[in-house]
Amino acid sequence: MLLEAELFGYEKGAFTGASDSGKAGLFELANQGTIFLDEIGDLPFSVQAKLLKCLDDGEIRRLGGTEAIKVNCIVIAATNHNLEELLEFERKKLKQALSKVDSTRDLADYLGISQSTVVRKLKKHGLSLE
């Protein structure tokens, strides 16, 4: 939670010890600039998912917040992980997931995300299950 609060900021009362005025995160502070993220492969998956949403949609939501905040910044990321191996592993996982489902609803259930998100992402990449 601390890392998430640093990257995306937080609102008043988001957690015990949170500042009464909230705090802007590094993405807000880097708006119209550049942010460098080191060892991105070691980030918790929950933070990676939030980061991916930020990169896809160009907006963040502060911890405890309800409103999306538009951000426009260049993200430079580094890792010591072998990205080609990780991509191949993830491609195999995706193919396996797609082979087990017959519809976007099944895929959404399998991945634990909404059906509308599945449809949007598949369309974005020119894919369809139905």
C-alpha cells in the first residue's frame, strides 16, 4: 500500500496515518514530464495492474479516491528480469486461458475481470472469441 500511495497518491483518510490533506503521487508530480521506475518486474501484481491501467487510459485514481485524474507523462522502466522469457511465458498462459473458454463471459470469469473489459481489450488487439 505504501508503494501504491507513493506512485498514485492518496486522499484524506485513505489509511491510518494518512495526511489530512492527502498527497499527490509521483505520477501526478510527473505530469507533462518523465517518470523513471526501476525494478518494475518486482512490483506487486496489484500495483502492476494499476500501472497498466495508467498507461492504457492515461489516468490514475488516488488511494481512497473516487475520481480519475488525467496524467500525461513519459514512463521509463527498467528491470533485471529477462523480458523475452516473461513475455513468452505470459503468451503461453494467455493461449491456455483462451483454449479453456468459449465466450467473453467465461474469459472474464477465468481472469477475474469484467466482461466489458475483456471485450474492450480483445477489440483493441483485433481479437474476438465470438
